[in-house]
Amino acid sequence: MKTADRVKVTTFVEVPPELAFDVFTTEVDLWWRHGPKYRTSGASDRKGALRFEPGASGRLVEAFEDGEVFEIGRVLSWEPAERLVLEWRARNFARDERTEVEVRFEPARGGTRVTIEHSGWAAIREDHPARHGYTGGAFIAMIGHWWGELATSLRVHAAKRGG
């Protein structure tokens, strides 16, 4: 796998793996940041709600008030308290374009280490709009910052749940 193919971010949440997985999946709309940088709508005035359909073959979707539902990803592996894997599609991906996101939940002293790895970018052409003009390491760095910001939001939200 090429270095410019994947990004990996890790955060620590002060809750056990079972709760970390639950917060990640059932409360995704509460911790996932809002706005056009993080949501599929592309417009800050159009509000959508993120939700996982649980289980293998479930989906991560953003549902809008007008009834539109955009499939962000299809769940490939659903292992509560351990691992979640999904195919990932940006709104501007063609039907056959996909990347993969794996989230691991590992017990760590006093909580859970959550590792998010997003791979498959080598299959997405260099001039693709999802790259926002970035290529190679610069693109992976941008995606890493994006996931890092989301991981921080997850950590802050999970801390509220941990009491």
C-alpha cells in the first residue's frame, strides 16, 4: 500500500470499548462536526442527520428533512467494542469509486484507544474533486487533519458520556 493511499489517526476516549463503539455508532450525529467541511450537503443551510444502520450490510447515511438520504458508506464489518469497517464514498464519487474506513476500539488503561484508518485513495484519480487540488502527501495530510478534528470531537463527546 502506498503511503499516499491511507491516513491513520488515533485518539483516547475515557470510556470502555463497549461504550466507545456505542458512542461512535449510535451518537454519530452528536459528535460528528457540522458544516460543509464535514457533511455531505455542501451547504451550511441544509441540515442533515448522520446515522448508522447497525450490523454488517448496514449503512452510514446522512438523511435530510426533504427526504433525501445520501449513503456515505456501507458497513463491511460490525464487531461491537472491537471494530467497524465500511466502504466510504464522498458525494462527488462516481458509483464505482470507493475508499475504506476501519475503526478499531482497543482497551487501554482507563478507557479505549480508537484508531481510524482511511485507505484506498490510490484508486481515486489525482485530479478528482474530492482531493480539493491536493495530491500525494499533501492530500493525505489534509485528510489526516480532517479525521483528526473528528476524532477530537469524538473524544470530547465521549468524555461527557463517561461522566
